[in-house]
Amino acid sequence: MASSSSPSLLLSLFTVFSLLFWTISSEEIENTPLTITLPLTPKFAREPSPDPMVFLQQLASASKSRVHLLKYGKTRSPLKTPLYPMEYGGHTIPLSLGTPSQKLSYLVDTGSTVVWAPCTTQYQCINCTISAKDVPFFEPQLSESLTNLSCKNPKCNTGCLRCKANSKNCPQVCTYYLQYGTGAEAGYYLLEDLHFPEKTIRNFIVGCTTIGFRETYTDAMAGFGRSMHSLPVQMKVKKFAYCLNSHYFDNTRNSSRLIFDYRDGDTKGLSYTPFLKNPPDSPDYYYLKVKNLMLGNKILPIPSKYLAPGSNATGGLIIDSGFSYGYMAGPVHKIVTNELKRQMSKYRRSHATEEEIGLGPCYNFTGRKIEIPDLIYHFAGGATMVVPGNRYFKFDTEPTGIGCFPVDTDEAKNLEFTPGPSIILGNYMQVNQYIEYDLKNNRFGFRQQKC
């Protein structure tokens, strides 16, 4: 029941309270001092040390924390997810998309920039070594949080292909066609919820792949490259890092961790080298400046044009977690393998294995002590990556004693230049190293570490 008051009663109450307030205020003002003194007591998060030097260190640490808070605000904790080695030579993470969430395995690929999954019950795979019916797929019709990305959306980088240029109400969705070596994918983009235990990212752009060509694995793809659709860029992290723990391609469940980090600053023990500015035709890759390569104690006479990218996107070295063994352009591969053959002349070559797999040189180490020279990359800024022989040589899983230099190259090895990077540092050479991509400071960090 609502209550009511008469105007005369309200006026009377207001008069009484006004007189009372005036009386109290007049007396208080006459007796109030002109200044008020309050005690200040120092407060510490922990008991200060009686040692003067330790106490100063505590004050300095508190000051640094305060400065960081004022400059950057409250820092979010890193997100960590399991990272699994796969038998086909890649490494995958689980990602959950949609409402309710649907979890699939995604190949971690720093050489591409789109996150996509095989999509819909009508998914097709043409000329593939896998069967489409064996491919786990995302079902968009089951998600309540899904919307299609319009071709008119500024985040659509392909535009409206089937509408007139001046059309304001094009109903077309944003489509894509992606090339991966000899394989390819086609589909359309969605806006979805991406779920982690600690947070949910709304309106995450993910590709719904409806047709695959010449694929060799069943996992979805998580592009970690440098463009706007990649996983780390959409998550707005300052850096991400991983440590790869297997190169035996056995689908082991012994996972390592992939870290999405929102914090800035150096990571303890890492050597850093800057990322290079990308050529206009290759905006997605992580290019590094290589000063020289060494095999053992021998500097390899590789011309500088192969060690830095040109404006036409030829030459240079990139880091690619989605490439197993890596790649060297024909002239670079020839220089490296000629020196390798010279230093390993005491071992018997296995020409039959080389012909069978199309890679090499290969050696038969049966009954011999295995001694393979280190492959050493000297980067700009003084950073040096040492890759031991057992991390760039591939040994047969059967105890045959055969080991090969598995780095891929061009079929026509005498070509002066081929399109794209001259050297691709694949995940095989990254095993047992902590690898960090510092997006905020535009640099690459690494250290030797058992993963």
C-alpha cells in the first residue's frame, strides 16, 4: 500500500530540522579549530626487514609494482593449454567454440593466420589421404552464440565477391580460400564464442571449412601468424610461447604447454632477436635476420641474399611450427649438405634410403658411435640457436641404424631463386627449446630447455 503526507505536515518537519541544524552548526563552528591533524602510519604488505639493505630492496620492489600498475593497469594472468605432438609431425591444442561449446584439436601453425575447423555434416575432402567421414567437425547449427560474418564487415578481407561494388545490402557471407603447400581449404567465416577455463572471447572469427583438397590429417587449424585473424592477435595477447616435447611422431599424450601471455617484459634466460619487417606479399610470416649459419665450427658460405627477405618476398628465414622438418632453397641446401657430407665422410652413405624417401644425405650408423655436428644459427642482436645433431637428423623408428638429414628442398636444386623464404625453421629443430613470440616488442626469444 502506498503512503501519503499532507503538504502542511512536511513544511512543519522541514522547519524543525532547519532550526535544529542551525543551532548545532553555530555552536560547532565557534569551537572548531582552524586545522585538523590526522596520524599517518606506514603500512607494509609484509613485515619490513630489520636489515637496511633488504628493507630498501622491499621498498624498490613495491615502487616498481606501483609504477607498473599505474602504467599498465592490472595484468591478467597467462592462459595455458595442453600442447600435444602428433604422428604426422604437427602439434595440436584443444579449443572449445560455440554455445554449448564444441571441443576439437587444432594444429598450431605459426606459418598461417586463420583459425578454421572442418564444418557442417556436408564437409567434403577431395583427393585427400584421409576420409571425410573420419574428420571431427564443428556443427554450427548446434550453437546458440553463432553469427555469420558479413562480407560488408570491415574484418572481412575478401570482400563481397558476388555483389556489385556499390551494393549496400549484400547478403553474402565472408568467404575464404586458403592454400597450404599442396593442400587447400575453402569455406566461410563465423563469429563465435571461444572458451577457455579462465575466460570467454566473444565474436571470435573462425573459419567454417566446407571443402578440403589433398589433406593428410584430420585436425582443424589454428593460425598463429601476424595478421588480424590469427589466434594470438584476436586474443590480444602480448606474447605466446611453447616448448615442444617430442619428435617421434607417435601421438603421445605426454603434453607440454602453450602459453598465452598478457604480461610485458623479458622472460628469464631467453636470448632475443628482432622480427624483421614483412615484405608486402608475405604479411603473415615471422621473419628473422640471420647473420650466418655454421655446421660444427665451419661458417657456411651462404650468400646474404638468401638470409634476408627481399621486397618481392624471396629469401630470408621464417619460423614455422606447422612445418615438421623445415626447408632450404636449392642453393642453400646444397651448401649445407656438401659440408655435412665432408664432415661425416667416415660414415657409410645409405643411397637406397635416399632414393626411397627423396631426402638426404642418409647414413648407416650401425655399430658406430653417432657424432653429428651442431647446426648453429647466428641471429641479429647476438642471439645464437644451437641445434644438436640428434634434433635435426631423423632416425628410423625401427632399429636399422639409419639416420637422414630430412630438411626439404626444391626439386630443381639449381634454381637461383624460388618464391617465398629461403629457409624455414620447422618444429623438428625447435624441440626441447622454450620458444617465445613477443608480439608487443616485435621479437623472438628462445632458450634450451627439456620440454
